[in-house]
Amino acid sequence: MMIHAPFSDDVVVRLNGYQKFALAHPYTCPKCKSNLVAYHDGLRCDFAYEDVMSYRPCGYTQDWALDPPTEDDLKYMEIEFNAWKESKDATS
Ligand SMILES: [Zn+2]
């Protein structure tokens, strides 16, 4: 199911949990490919282009998301994510 901003505190926390632990398909910026960050007013790209003269935030936002995982689902995702990260660290 699709949800639209403004997002509640609970939804912001769960969306950012999803962004942190999703092994596949976190929300990314179509312009610069950075992972988006959830805020009450939507998912936003916090990436900024920096050069000598200027600091230009990407600023992409989207005001919708798919219904984020529940807290219990997130706990499971975190366990899987940590297992994946450990196996990756062990081989590198
Ligand atoms: Zn961006």
C-alpha cells in the first residue's frame, strides 16, 4: 500500500530503519543515486555536490513511500543485514 507525506514519527523511524537495513531496493535518488532519508515531509536526498565555489544540495524529494515494514520485520531485517555484513567483512 502506498502512503503519502506528512509521515508520522513512527513512519519516519520505520522508513529510516528500512533504508538502513534493506539488502535490496532501499529508496534511492533518481538524480544522484544516493539513499534517500525519511522526514515528516517526505523522503529526501541529503547528498550535496561540492566544488571549490559552491555547495549545491541535490534536494530531490518524494512525498510518497510504500507502507514500511513493522518494527518486528525491521528486527528481522537487522539480523539478516548484520549476518550479511559479517560474511562480507570476513571475505574482504
Ligand atoms: Zn540526489
